[in-house]
Amino acid sequence: MSQEFRDDRILVAGEWRKGRGAPIASRFAAEDVENTVLTGASEADVDDAVARAAQAQADPAWQMLKAHERAAHLYRIAEGIAADIERIAWVQSRDTSKTLTETRALATSAAATFRYFGAVLETSDEVLTVPRGDYQTTSVHDPLGVVAAITPWNSPIASDAQKVAPALAAGNAVVLKPASWSPLVSLELARIIEEAGLPAGLFSVLPGSGRAVGNRLVAHPDIAKVSFTGGTATGRHLAKAAAEKLMPVALELGGKSPTIVFADCDTDLAIAGILFGIFSSSGQSCIAGSRLFVQRAIYDSFVPRLVAATRALRLGHPFEPSTQVSSLVHPDHRSEVEGYVAAGIAEGGRVLTGGARPGDADLARGAYYAPTILEGLDNASRICREEIFGPVLVVMPFEDEADVIAQANDNSYGLACGIWSRDYPKSWRIGRAIRAGTVWINTYKQFSIATPFGGDGDSGIGREKGRAGLRAYQRQKSVYTDLSGRPHPWARWPADG
Ligand code: NAP
């Protein structure tokens, strides 16, 4: 695939320029090579970007667009992404070491997100509410102003699109800060958005550290909302900063999602779904099904089959079409994953498969880690409580419905849950009883942009996607218009009236 990296400039305040902050190096962890070095944004770049964004956002040329005219911008961006899938996929795979199969799908979903929110915008009605007097009451929606979007490294183009598309559709300007490990694809999005003709200044991309660029963005007085996807500790920090400003904040955070296998399930369906749920994206997924509860009646027959299926997964280079499990994003992240597995073993866990770097000489340079299954651990163990964000599954037995509901809910996160059973009413009951933003029954890790997504507890605040995803970037306003033409009687004015 012959592609090249672009130069080191970033899009600040409507122009491509060298950032004035610390350089940001992008690495291809699968081969342990440097991709390129960008100039990172500085706090002064944040101030420039926000000032220009505020100006562009308030410009009547943007504010006065009719819904269908603003939607046309989103459709053009969607077309631009769709026309450039291979480039976006390549850049993203080099940045994150995800397989090309996956990054192509992420790019395709990003195009769909822009298309969807264009359509939502065009088809959203304002409401005429029921009056209780001689007036007309309308509930309308205004943009917030300048929105800061802060995204993680694991699915950058998809997370970017899920924030940028509804925020622009709602009439805002957006300043996007991508993760330092994956800055490149957000700049590709910037180029596409610019080529699609969005007015200059409405969109900036500021790669830079969370501490400098992220903190400045959140504290900036002209940022009206922060939409964040990332870790729970960072989310908590941002929520405190937002509280100081009484600024709305949306938080899509981590997870420790339970997958529940009942004795009456279709075991082949369940095994395939479990593998995909924990080991696709090398487990670097917020919704990874990392705690597996198997009903005791089938535990001894099910677990060995799951282990055999895991051993058959194909580890390999992200550009190899047959690869199912690729390198982790960074060697430092692999060290964290290794630390968790060591902690699990120290707490009495037995490694059923994996638990080490692959022995394959071809993979020795990359940050690979073998898909790993442990058993013998309690749900209260550290690796069952904390998010690992790697290809590590802990399997535990359960007795009955009440037992598994109690164990699954005994965790601070509440992002997702998988249920495998042929008994639909039981699956429904369990799904309703589990604290999770998304429940999958006899499937896992499926997404529709039309279906709201988000978490509870340590997994976050708010929902993205769906028609209401547009409203998350607007403020509601009620307008009362008098229809009587009569002065208010309380005033007794005019006196002779
Ligand atoms: P992270 O360390 O929290 O970083 C996320 C973003 O926040 C990055 O852009 C990071 O910048 C920035 N940041 C860090 N400190 C900041 C600060 N003080 N102020 C403002 N911004 C700051 O998370 P990550 O390691 O990139 O991503 C993995 C996490 O994301 C996992 O917990 C995963 O579950 C979660 N996630 C959640 C969802 C969801 O939808 N619920 C989806 C995907 C991922 P730097 O890169 O420069 O540090």
C-alpha cells in the first residue's frame, strides 16, 4: 500500500500551521517504528483556535443556514470520508496498529455518522407546545457555541465523528483534541472537512498533551461544552473542571463488561460472540466483554472449547488480511496489560491460555500479546474490578439468575453486557436487571448510529448517537408570543383602558 505521511502542520484557527507546543511522535507499534513527528499545539494555539471558532460560529453565514443547507455540509463531509476510506484506514492502522479490516470499518462508520446527523438535522422538528393563555408557545433549539471534543486512541475516526458530526449539525464550532498516541487520522478528517467547504475556523484539530492542551481547552471561558471519550480517571478530572464553569460535559468512559453464558445457550454462537467481544481490537475496546460468567452446569465442557477456539485465533500483522488479533497500540500499554495478568496470577488466577508475548519470531518487534484466559479468580479480584483494555478474559462460574445478576452488577462500571441463552424471556429479565448502557442478547459489539450509546456509574454520563444525539449539542429555548393584543390586566395600564 503506497501511502505517505503528510507534513508536520496542524489545523489551527482555519489555517495549517506548525503548532507551538511539544512535538508529538506517532509510532507504528506493530513494527516498533516511528511513523512521523507532528508539531503539537500549545496553550496559545488553543486560545487562537477557540477565538477563531467563536467568531466563525457566530457568523451569520453559519448561524443563518437553514437546516437542509447545514446538512449539505455534513453530506459532503460524509462523501469525502467515503471517497478516502483506504487512506484513512492506512493512517489509522499505522497510528494504532489496528487491523486494516477494522480501520476500514471504522472509516466507513464515520462517513455514516456524518450522513446520519445530516439527516437527523433535516428531519428534526421544533415543537409547538400546548398554551395555557392567549399566546403561542414554541420550544426551539439553539447551538451551544464552541464545543471541545477530546478523544482516545482506540477508535479515533469513529470517536471523532460521533462528536464532530452532531456538534456541527447542531450549529456549533468544534475544537478537537485527539489522543497523543493517535493524532494522524483526526488531521485527515480536518483535511476532508476543509475540502468539503466548511467555513474556515469552525473546525480545528489540536494534537497535544492532555495536561497542556486538554486542560486549557476545558478551562477556556469560551468553551461551552466538553464531549469526552476516554478513561474514567480523566473523565472525573474533567467533570470537576466543568463544574467550576457550570459547563455541560458528556463522558464516555471505561468498562468492565460482563458476558453471561446460560446452560441453555447455543454454544457455538456464544463462543464466536465471546471471542469477538473480548479479543477483537486486541481487547482495546471500552465495551470489551472482559468478565465471563458461565453457568456451572456447563462450565467444565464450555471452558475447554472456548480455550481451544482462543488458541486458534490468528495473531499477526495489521496489514495481513487473515489477522484477527494485532499488536497493542504501544509497548507501554502492553507493559500495563502484562502487569494486570501478573496481578491476576498473584491473586491465585490460573492461565488457561496466553499470558505471554507470542513466541513467533515475525511478531517479536511488535507490541503483541497473546489472547489470554484466566480462571480461579473471584469477581472481587483486582483484574475483575479494573479495566485492563487488553486481550485478557477472566472466566468464572455462576449458579442461577440471582447469583449472576449480583455478580455482574458488583462492579463500579456500567457500560455493556452480553447474554447468551435460548430463553428469550429470561434474557430479557436479566438484561433489564443488569446495570449497563447497552445489552446484547445472543450477539455482542454490534452498533447502529441510530441507537443511543453510553454508560452508567464509572462508565460515564450522557448518551451519544441516536436522534437525541443532536440535542446533546443544543440548548433548548422556549418562546412565548402574545396573540391577544391586550395589555396585561395586572398593570392597570393604560389607566383609562
Ligand atoms: P485517557 O488517557 O483518558 O485519554 C483520553 C483523551 O483525554 C486523550 O486525548 C488524552 O490526551 C486526554 N487527556 C488526558 N488527560 C487530560 C486532561 N487532564 N485534560 C484533558 N484531556 C486529557 O484514555 P485513553 O487511554 O486514551 O483511552 C482509553 C480509555 O478510553 C479506556 O478507559 C476506554 O474504556 C475509554 N473509551 C471509552 C469509550 C466509550 O465510548 N465509553 C470508547 C473508547 C474508549 P493524551 O493522549 O495526550 O493523554
